[in-house]
Amino acid sequence: MPVTYNLAQIDEAVQYIIKNAKNNVLLFYGEMGAGKTTLIKALVKALGSEDRVSSPTFSLVNEYHTPREPIYHFDFYRLEDPNEALDIGLEEYLNSNGWILIEWPQKIQEFLEENFQKIEISIQGENTRMLNLC
């Protein structure tokens, strides 16, 4: 079921994701400017991290700490060769117990499993987004 939200309702959207995600690997699809990183910032906070969240566009992965498990945030927008993801240890991350949050997963599609939770974010208006768990 799609969920429409604005920035003031982002915490509700995040709770919807946490309650309905089928596993801890979340794949965020959406055009540039759809709000993937903004949603991930709120999600990391909701999962209990007090770390500063920023897009790992150049480092490819950021790690955030929580009292329970780590959170790994990937951004593959600038990835030129999917094998670069393997070079940074993607397989080990995917097999970890932490939350895995991946922006631009289409860049590494061949390494992703069908059972991972796909999240599509689409722009509905200047300040409104639609979230769909697939």
C-alpha cells in the first residue's frame, strides 16, 4: 500500500517502513531529488542512532551505530563498475546482522536478492512524496 507523506510526516513514513519491511536490507529507488537520503536520515535516527548521517556518495558506505546493531548506508550513484561494490566487501555487509540501506541499488542489481525490501519513492509535488514497499 503506497504511503503519501511530506517532511512533517517523515517520522510516520519511517515507522511504516520499520513495521512493514520484510527484512533488514532496504533498497531505495527514486529519481535524483526524491528524498532518499532525507528518508534514510530519519530512518537511522528511528533505529536508535545518534550519529550524524550524510550521503556516502564518494565513500560508497557509511556506518552508523545503534545500541543493538550497526547500520550500513550505501550510495552507489557514482559507481561506474558494479564490481567496485564487491571490492568494498558488499557480500560481507549483506550477510551481516545490521541494517543495510542502499541508494541507487539498480547499479548493483546483479548482486541483490529478490527477497530484499524494495522501496520506491516518487515525487508527488514540491513537498510531497509517495512511498511504496515492493
